[in-house]
Amino acid sequence: MNPRLVELAHGPSKRVQHYKGCVVNEFRFYTLSYGANKKIYNSGVCIKGSTYNDFKHDYYGILIDIIEFEYFGKGNLAILFKCDWFDTKKGIKVDHIMALSM
């Protein structure tokens, strides 16, 4: 049996770390509370999605918290973004300079 799979099966340790920001694919993200007093910040999140019947549905939200869970074993980490999600059924408007209004 794969030793890493066994380590993950034990579940996360009690160590949890919270962050104000992080970098993903060279894009810097900040939580809403940290970036609120800055001149420029990015707390917006977009998840491209689809369902089993090929219906495309994207999700848009604001980053509230960045949480790191550590699992037993070396290098076993999971980073979660806690977001407040917009209700996209009420309408989305994208203007010509690619700004999103909801």
C-alpha cells in the first residue's frame, strides 16, 4: 500500500495556519479584510465549472480566509480558500474592459 495514502487516511493534524494572502500561478491574492485598506488588491475568485450534463456554470466570490491544513507525514498540506460566493442566477454583466459587475 502507498505510504502517503496511509498518512492521508489518518486525517489532518491539529495544526491549522491562517494567511492574509498567497500567490497562485504568479497571481497574488489577499483576503478581503487584509486588502480593504490597500489601494490595489485582489480578493476576487473565479472558478470555471461544469456539471455532468455539460452545462457550463462559473462561480464568482470574494476571498474571506486562506487556511492551511497539515496532514501527518512530510509535505502533506492542503490549502483551502474560504469565500463568500455571489448568486450568479441574478445576473452577471461584463463590460468592455473585462470588469465583472454583479
